[in-house]
Amino acid sequence: LAVGVPRETFQSERRVALTPQNVQVLRKKGFGKVLVEKDAGASAQFSDEQYTSAGAIIVSRDEVYNSSDILLKVRPPLDGQEVQNVKAGSTLISFLYPVQNKPIVDALAQRKVNAFAMDWIPRISRAQTYDALSSMANIAGYKAVLEASNNFARYLTGQTTAAGKIPPAKVLVIGAGVAGLSAIVTARRMGAIVRGFDTRSAAREQVQSLGAEFLEVSIKEEGGGGGGYAKVMSKEFIAAEMALFMEQAKDVDIIITTALIPGQPAPKLITSEMVAAMKPGSVIVDLAAEAGGNCEATRPGELYIHNGVTVIGYTDLPSRLPTQSSTLYSNNVTKFLLSIGSDSKFSIDLEDEVVRGSIVVHEGNVLPRVVPPPPP
Ligand code: NAD
């Protein structure tokens, strides 16, 4: 079977779905050919020469689409020409966001493609090695702290120098899932005082174990719904947490928000009034920007200054660390592909929980999702 890797064409996307190292792995496992589009890895610092040495064949874009039995991508194929180019009867593995991208899913079904969504891989222990959402969230949390620091005019760490004592910066992280915990650990390593907040009580111990303070409100309400995911909180709870954030806004230098509820718009937790209450020079990084943002002032995809406060709403943080994110994504996708089968043994087994959980189109049929997000 031929595995194909096109260059990602989504605006400013720098990742690539497969690294040279994993080309070698797939070749060793018996895949007949790995076809890589010319310059597919260039933005992630993987050269065509590295791919060739690993056993890939560098080809044109047309040839990747025409000749690949299994197509590996990061972003969903773009609606229109790109999705029409996916070879009929082939298998696609990429982030797909099937609910938001229904026309793309329908086009894949028409082409009798088998399509897997990396964003639908069930979050069970066995599937952790394929969990690309967690890999990307981990990178986004790390990069969020670096972006905040780059736009903050002071140290994050405290220092005692001959020129005077410097206090550490204070960082508030709202939402302590994968991205939030990664932001907390990064800010701690840079020496900041870090506070974390989450609606799930299980997050308390995790936040504290990273050396951060866990903030709480007086209302007792459990935020953990089914499968460790968050649920929509009561109006009273949201009001109490927002009152807490208003107080925090006056005190902290950096706020990183990551609060998300699967299948729901991001809760609006930081109002323009809170932004105005922050000290000039403060920074907000809103990791929920793509889902509408946790902060009223966020402009998705942009960095701008709102009353002296820098508000960062970048939606491509993993792509801003392209070598790292490509490496982890490629590891996730390669292990997932090999779990389905290698070359002559490649067969889609719908009895396999991970396969069934992540498959969106099977032989041209759009299958219903078996692991729906927990009800709100
Ligand atoms: P996420 O990206 O969906 O959400 C981020 C965080 O926002 C969550 O921790 C959530 O509780 C929090 N949140 C929601 N509403 C909030 C509010 N109003 N105020 C403050 N915080 C709010 O979450 P995630 O990173 O996908 O992680 C969710 C859970 O899934 C975690 O418990 C994580 O450990 C677990 N998980 C398990 C696996 C696995 O078993 N393979 C893999 C990844 C994550």
C-alpha cells in the first residue's frame, strides 16, 4: 500500500503529518511506498533529503493525491478541490472535526473514502498513544506562556540583584485540563507565581502538585461530567467564579484561559470590565479563541492591545512550534495507523473500540458517532 503525505495548505499552517523518522517506521512495517509531496515538511524543518534518506519518494501534489491508498494529513482536506482530489476508495486519517465540517465529510462519503478523525479518538488508556488532541493541547499550553512572556515587559521570575529586588510575575490559569496544566508547569518553571482554577474537583490535586495555588469559590458544585469532561455550570457558579476573576484581574499580570466544554461554545469568563481592571502591560492569552473565546475582548487569530492590556487570541499555537507539533502528531498518527494494520494486514475492524470511535466514513457511509460528548 502507498501512504501519502501532502503539504498542508491551510493558511499559515506549518505542521506536516509525518516525519522522516516515522517514514522509516512505516517502511520497516512493510508499507510498500511512502509518497511525500515536495516541501511538505519544509516549514517544520524536515527537508526532502531527510524524507528520501528515510525511504520516502518525493512526488508532486497531484501524485500524492492520485496514488495514495492511505492519506495522512493534519488539517481536514479543504472543501472544494482538495477534498475532490482524495482518491476514491482510499483511507484518510487527519483532524476532521466532522460536526463543523459536514460538507467535507459528505464529499468524502461520495468518494467512497474511509475517513478517520484524530479528534474523535476515544480518550481511553489504550488510545493515549494516539491522542493527538492532548499532544497539541500540551504544546498550546506551553506556547501560550512563551507568547505571554514575549509580550510582557518584565521577568516572569523574581530576582534579587544589585540593582534591586524584582518580584515574580503572577499568572492565573483558568481551566486545568491538558493545556492548562501545561501552561501551569511552564509558568512555574519560568519562576512565576501561578494560580489555577477549574470546575472539576479532580484538577485541584493536579494543580497543586505542579506547585501552583488552586483557587476555589464558596459554592460547591462538581464540574466533572462523564468521562472526566467538564459540564456546563449553573449560573450561580459562573457568577461566583467571575467575581473571583474580577478580584484576580486587579492582582495578576498574566491570564491564560483554556476553559472548554466539549461540543459547547467556550464559556465567557473574562469581561471587558475585568480586562480594564488589569494593570497596564498585562497580558491575556485566550486558548479558547477558536471556540469563541473565554474573554470578551478576544479577537480570534489576532494579537491586539485593549486599554494597555495585550489580548492574544491566536488559534494556531501548535503550528507556531511546528517541529515539535509535527513530531508528536506524526507519532500519534503512525501508532494509530499501525494499530489498524500494516500493509497486507491493513483492514478496518469496526469491532475495535478505537477504530469505531474515530471512524467517520466507512466505505462511503457516514457512521453515527458512538462516543458522543457528555450531555451538558
Ligand atoms: P478541555 O480542553 O475540554 O477543557 C479545558 C478545561 O476547562 C477542563 O479541565 C475543564 O474542566 C475546564 N473548564 C470548563 N468550564 C470551565 C469553567 N467555567 N471554569 C473553569 N474551567 C472550566 O479539557 P481537556 O484538556 O480535554 O481535559 C479534560 C479531562 O480529560 C481532564 O480530566 C483530562 O485529564 C482528561 N483526559 C483524559 C485522557 C485519557 O484518558 N486518555 C486524555 C486527555 C484528557
